[in-house]
Amino acid sequence: MGLHRAGFDVTGIDIKPQPRYPFRFIRADALKPPVRLEDFDLVWASPPCQHYTALRAVHPDMKSWDSIPPTRGLLESSGGLYVIENVVGAPVRADVVLCGEMFGLQTYRHRLFECSGFMVMQQPHPRHRVPHCTRKRRRSFDAGLFISVTGNVGSYLGPKCLGID
């Protein structure tokens, strides 16, 4: 949505159907796109984060695949501008680190952004000043505490917390 608001025509590619995706959508393997990446002004990639998420400590048997190296290889071979977004701990160059609190959201939810072909100035990161709740999430969130958005926080909380309700 941010890219759309910045004036970009947005096309999404995902192997899974995205029935509520608000822009042009192509159902395909993003690592084998049916379009030429060279034809886009910017490619934004958000590879699955399960391989690097903190939840792996809770679910050590969780199956995952590190899709960042092949994603980066595909983007580099296109020769265009790109961003790779992922979680803290992923092998993504942290050209920019964003936190939900930077946008007035009630979550910290840090994300790393590797930007290639252009520079982005890191914005100041506000000091985390509100306790972070992990149990009894809904009641704590309603009381003004910040919440971690990892795993399944449900449709009652996740979207509102991320500002996409």
C-alpha cells in the first residue's frame, strides 16, 4: 500500500492465492516469475521468514527453507532496483530498520530492509517506552500495551495492531 501511495503501479506475485490483495496479482512462484523483472522500476521482495524467525526456538521441528539467497540472486541478475524485507536475524543487509512504533503502531515488530541500487536514510528509532505483552494479549493490547506480532495472534488483534484493519 505504501508503494501505491507513493505513486507506483503495484503488481503482486505469490504462489498462494491472495483473494483480498488490492492490486494486480499474478499467482506464480516468485522465484520463477512469468514477467520480466527488468520491466519494473522497483522489485520489493518479502521472502518467507520462517527460517529466521524467533519462533523457531519455540518450534524447532518447524520445516522451513532459506529462500533469501535465491531471491537475492534473482534480483541481482535482473540488474534493477530492489528491496528485500525480512525479520531480524535474517541474512539481509540492514540498510534500513523499521519498527512499528515509528509509524504510531502499537507494536515494535522490527524489520530489516536491504536496498540495492539506491540509498535510503535511516529514520530515528524511538526508544521503546511501553511494556511489551505476550500473554493475555487482547486485554493487554486494549489497555495500551504494545504487542508482539508473531505467529497467529488472530484476526482480532494482528490487523489492528499493524494498522491494516
